[in-house]
Amino acid sequence: MAKYTCRVEGDKALYPVLLSNGNLVEEGNLEGGKHYAVWEDPHKKPCYLFALVAGQLQSRDDLFVTRSGRKDEDVFGLEYDLDLSNIVVVADFDGAMENKSLNIYNSEFSLVSPKTASDAEYARIQGVIAHEYFHNWTGNRVTCRDWFQLTLKEGLTVFRDQEFSSDMGSRSVNRIEDVSLLRKNQFPEDAGPMAHPVRPHSYIKMDNFYTSTVYRKGTQVVRMYKTLLGSQGFRRGMDLYFKRHDGQAVTCEDFYAAMRDANDADFANFLLWYSQAGTPTVKVTSFYNSEAKTYSLKFSQEVPPTPGQAVKEPMLIPVAVGLLVSNGKDMPLTSVYCDSVLQVVSADGQPAYTTVLRITKKEEEFVFSEISECPVPSLLRGYSAPVRLESDLTDIDLFFLLAHDSDEFNRWEAGQVLARKLMLSLVADFQQNKPLALKADFVHGFRSILTDYTLDKEFIAKAIDLPGVGEDMDMMDIVDPDAVHAVRSFIRKHLASELKADFLKMDAQITELALGEYKTATNMTDQFAALTALVQHPASADIPGNVENVCKLLKHPAFDLRNSNKVCSLVGGFCTSPVNFHAKDGSGYKFLGEIVLQLDIRNPQGASLMVSALSRWRRYDETRQAHAKAQLEMILSTNGLSENVFEIASKSLVKGMDNSSRSQEVVNFEMEDDIKGCDFVQELVFKKMIERKEHLARIIDRKVNVLTHEHGVSTVKRVKVSVIPIMMVP
């Protein structure tokens, strides 16, 4: 880290605005129609935060006076540390960047009006701007020692912007949205060939590790500190972290140590969250002893094997628990036994209604005493840990929680669990050509939420929505996109029919209302909501054969392959369609393969993001597997392929053996350095086939640098990789 002073000179007519980091300390005119500006940043920063902007820009200026001069963060007691804060907004910048005092944004994250942006977009902008601002301390003043520590700044800063958004809006709705994104994007990543720990062990291109795991799972790791320590304990840890490390480049262990030392806390097994990949599964069984008046919860945990990590150790998992009695109220809790040790859960003599159980072993039992009746447990309240939860709760228990749980996240979660169970049951019926039927109690549960006028309307909208398509497919051993789409369509139509009267009590005839709302709306929120009710997004619409329409949109004058926002909207939207992206004729996979190669020339990072949609191809039927695999092989065989796409595509192909008996991949590698402990190479090692009759081989040789991280030491390894697809002849 270093202090920077930057002098910028330029033609005054062409570049009237000259910006860099820090405070403007000097400016003036030069001969020949030129001018200059000198910017000085008095604080040390890493070099990746240096920025320089010159151009014909318009400015909007404002002043912000804080209550105590500079202190502007009530929650963490931090302050903005410069006299000036510049924000540059341009159309073609990819995302947003926290350059010190010179934040740079894509225009979609800043320039909005009610006529062109919805409430959801306003909320997103609020979160993005807060995120980059909060980086001033978590990332800028205290930064990462190396890129393996990326979650230290990104996971922590996402946590801070999520907390900010929750304070500004509905905490429960924001929590539901954050967990939904985690399950949609990060859970599949944790279960696929690109699975990696929150702190990756190795990489070819660091660009590929700006992932949901590093960001969103990393955020949940930070949130677990707060869950374990409470708000005050977490604040003490943050204060110590900044006191110790202001102006330093540090590691995840330094953050862990600050939290531990500030609270004299025992965090056994917690550091495993940084080094073990995979989503833990927590199983819970319960037992009520009516004679002894005790209620026990028995937990077991298992972290599944992932590429390069076959064996996992038990982790520290905080599980927030409440117990509900028959009238739907929370039971007061005073103490709990674990390993024959009594733990007091009350505070200042007052009973608690939620307590955090610390699961640290493979199996563990907690016993509550003086329980007068058999309760219904509310488990993992607020989603206290990023795990998959399996319990012995019955459907009756879940409907009870859906109606009564005081924890709104768990009230929503009860409905989601019921919907997922129903989905699996109906998918099985569909595959066996049985008639589909919706259970009456499921409809009643949705009606109870819809007609509860004491609930926040935004929460009701979340609670009556079905789990995402990806979540549905993630539960299946062999994914059947056609069955999932058919069942989801059936459930939606029958819920709409059964609940029509309840909807119409809230609104007039839906179609007429939507059309009228669209025509008379004075803001984008109402207009877009009405439009969504009438039509689907053209790219994600589940109309068979829609790939042809999407191909036409690629030629539309408004589409530009160089603009990542438009690519994500059109191509990314298409990849969310189970009907078209996963079309059984392979047309969706072929479309994506062609786009990836076109995009790779211009934007390798964007191309690697797109090719990830093919990474879990082994989870589908043999026909879809063959089509997806063919596209990955075609991509890998292309000359001049970027390392970004190569890393994703090669890992997608070489993880274990295919389900098909007709083909396998063999991977050879040559070491130019000692590569022991390198996860990437471990993933590529295959048991060679000794006997084979005839093959059609296409050898792809790449020499790549693999950066590894072991025991706090980062090392560059040079590896030659040969991927040889072999088509077996019967």
C-alpha cells in the first residue's frame, strides 16, 4: 500500500474534466490550450484502487454535512476521510468500482427517474451505491493481502450493504431476497465442477472467482459472526479490526482474530468456512418426553465432497431456534442442556424466545427442560447459517409455522418447503402420466397468507411466490426440465383459479386492470408490473422454439454484444428458460456455445460467466448431456480461447466420468513446477483407460499459470494440460 499524488494534463477542449483519487490540491491552465489538475490522496491504498478519468463530462454537485463533522455511519461509527467524493457515471463501464474517492458506475446503477426505473431498481441502486461507499473502509483503508482474501473485502462489504438496505426497508423481505439469490446462484455453484471455498485454494484467472461463493456465501460467513456474537459483540469485533489494521493489507484470519479477541470467544471449527467448499446439510430430529417435560433436538451435519476435497470436517454452524406452543405463541426459553452441561439462554433474568445453538460436531443433541407441551420447532430462524436443512417436521407442522411463526423468514420458508415437496410429488406423477391434483391444504395455506391484511404487502408477494426453477431442479437426481415446467405451470394456473375470488377482492378484473394500469401509470414501477402481468420477458419466455426469436433479437439495432448489460439481459435471460435453454434437441445449448465464442473475443470475463450455464450438464438425461458436452468440447477446441473460458469449460468437462458409457475424458498433464496440493490439477487427474479399441482424439494443449494458496503462502505453478475427448467405438 502507498500514498499517491497524481498530476493530470490534457487538452482543455477535449478533456475539460480531469479527475483522480483523493483531494484536488492544485489546478490551472497551461500553454497550447492545455490545463492540469493535481490530486493528492493522503491515505495509503493498494494500487488496484488508483483511477484516472478525463473527458467531456457534465457534473452535478451537492454538499453533505454529517451530524458530527465527518462521522456518517451510525452502525459502525466510521467517517468519510476526504474533503471530496466523486462519482463518475458512464454507459459502457462494466458494473461498479470502489476506486478511492472516485467511484465509477455503469449508468444503470445511478441515473434513474420514476419514468424509467422501478422500485426494485431504485432499491438495487441504493444497495450498489452503499456497497461502493462502504468499501472506503472495508477494502480501501483495510484491504486484502492477496486475491485469495477477496471475500475479506467483498463478503464483508456485501454484508454491510445488505444491513443498510434492511435498515432502510423491510428486514424480512430483504433477508428473503438475499437468501433466494444465494440458493439460486451459489448453491448450484457449490454443487458443481466449479465448487470452491470462500477463500479459493487456486485459480488460473482471478476474474473467474468474482463468484457467488466469494461474495454471497462470504457474506453469510460474516453474518454468522454477528449471529454468534450479537450486534454489540460484532461491533466490538469490527472496532478492533479497524483499530489493528487501518492502513494494512490483511487476511481472513486477521478478521477472525479480531472478532474472537474482542469478545474472548470460542470459535472452534469456524475457520473451516473459509477453506471447505460445498453446502453443509444439517439434519434435525426431535423428541418430546411428556413425563420428564423435556424436548430434545438431535442434529447431524455433513459437508458433501467437492472437486479436490473428498473428505470434510464438521464445522461450527449456528442454528437459531424458537419453540411454538399450540396457540401459536413463542415459548419462553431459559436454559438448554448439551453434553450434560447446562447453558443459560436467558438475558438479564429475562427469558429468550430465540436462542442460538452452536453445532460443532458431526452429531449433537440439545435438550430443553420444563417444556409443558410438545412444541413445534422454528429452526434456523432468519436463516442463521448457509446450509441445507432437513427436519422431521410434518406438513401439519409446516402449515402451523406458515400461519403463526413470529420469525417472518421462517414463515416464508415453511411455505417454500411445502411448495418444494409438492413440486417433487407432482413431477413424479407427471413422469408416470398420472393426473395432477393440487392438495386442498396447500391452497388453504396460500389463501391464509393472501388474506392476512396485517402482513406487509411486499412480504405477501414473496410468500405466495413459488420457489425458483433452479431450486426445483436442484432437488432432482436427474433433472427433467420439461416436467418441472409442466408442473410449475399447473400449480400457477390452479392457484390462480382457486384463489381468483381472493385476488379479485383486492383488485378488479386482472387483465383489464393490468392493461389500464399500464396505460395510465405515471412511473416505471406500476407500468412494468402491469406489463409483466400481461406478457413475459421475450428472452426468458417459455414458448417452445423461442431460440429463433432470441436470435432475431441479437440483430436488433438496440442490441450490442459489447455491452455487458444487454448481453446479460438477453442471453442470460434466455438461459433461465427451462423449456428453451434445455430444449431436448440441443438448440439452446448450441445457441449459447456460439454466443460464448463471439463474446470471448470481446469480453472473456463475460464469456466465462455465460459458459458456466453448461457446467452442470451431467445432472440431465443422456440426450441433453450429449448436446451440452458437445458444445463444451467445441468451445475447448477453438483456437485462441481465453484462459477465463478455458478454466470453466475444462473443469466442467473433466470432473469424474460421464454417466454415458459411450464416452469418457482422459486428461494428461505435465509439470513444469512442483504442483503438489494444487486443487486445479487434482481435478484434472483421471484414471487412464488401459484398454480401448479405437478412438477419435482431439488434443487441446494449454500451458497455464495456476496460482495456489497453502498455509498462508501463494505460489505460481506452471502447468501443461491436455484434454483428450475419446469417443468409444462399440
